[in-house]
Amino acid sequence: MKKPLNYCVVWKENNQNREEIIFSKATAVVHYVELMHLSFDGKNMISELAVLAMYKDGSKKDITSNINKFLYM
């Protein structure tokens, strides 16, 4: 199985697409959780939050459900 080259956290904030490329899975999970908390404070309208694994060949895989399973065990 091929390993991801890096990760990308993507979301919509106030109807604008945003993304941040992150080089470690742990940092991507931390940023994902931080953005989840921001969406509950009422100041920013954050939606469609997801974490993607990005591979050397240019393909992407949505790993959000795997992270959610880990967080909510």
C-alpha cells in the first residue's frame, strides 16, 4: 500500500473554499479538531470540513471518516 506524501485539510469558511497542506498526519488531525471547535463558536461559518491524504501520483483520498472513528471511540 502506498503511503501519503502529505495531507490537506479543506473546508468552506463564509462560502469561500479554503485548504491547508500539512506534512504530518498528527498535525492534520490537530488542525482538523481546531477547526471543528471554531465552527461551534459562532464567529466563523465553517462547513464541508475534510482531511485528504495526498499521494505522489496526484491522487487524493478522503480520510475524514477514519479520523472521526478514531476521535469518537
